[in-house]
Amino acid sequence: MAITVNIRYSGKDGNARRFAEEMVSSGTAAAIRAEAGNIRYEYYQPFDDPETVLLIDSWEDQAAIDAHHASPMMSAIAALREKYDLHMTVERFIDLKENEADMKFIRK
């Protein structure tokens, strides 16, 4: 059962985008993607909100998230959040098996 966490980082003066760019350019994002159990780790920016960046972060299970949270990368991420003075909102989703009734609305 996969778990997806959506984290919205908000800041001022383009800091959320600079944070995401540094996460990518420093190799931290790639290192997270290489962690056991990581399915997805991607940043997006809304068209109508240049001060927010959305991270979609998916893991195979809670054990993989717990291992990630215990890794040294969490200190690097926390330091960057402070550096860019970001605030966060978090949503968590559990991926259930595809529901046949819903599949008629999905175009693959």
C-alpha cells in the first residue's frame, strides 16, 4: 500500500522555487529518489502562485518513510527550509487498489 505525501512549501521573493532548485542541484532530491522504498519525489509550481512549490513524495510503505525520516538527509532538508524561511502544509494519501467503478473515468 503506497503512501503519498503532498507538501506545499510557501515563502517570499521566490524562495520556495530557490529551495526546490537547490534540492535538485545539490543532489539531495536524487539521493532521496535512490532511497529504498521511494516511488516518486517531484517538485511542481502552480501557474497562479509563484511563491509556492508542491512536492509530491511517494513511498512503498510507512517503514520506508520512517527510514527516510531517520536519514541524514532530513537534517539537510530542514537546514534548507530554514535558509529559505519556508512554511509548509502537508496532505497524506494512501493509495488503494484501483477501483473498477472509477476506472471508467480514467484515460490511460
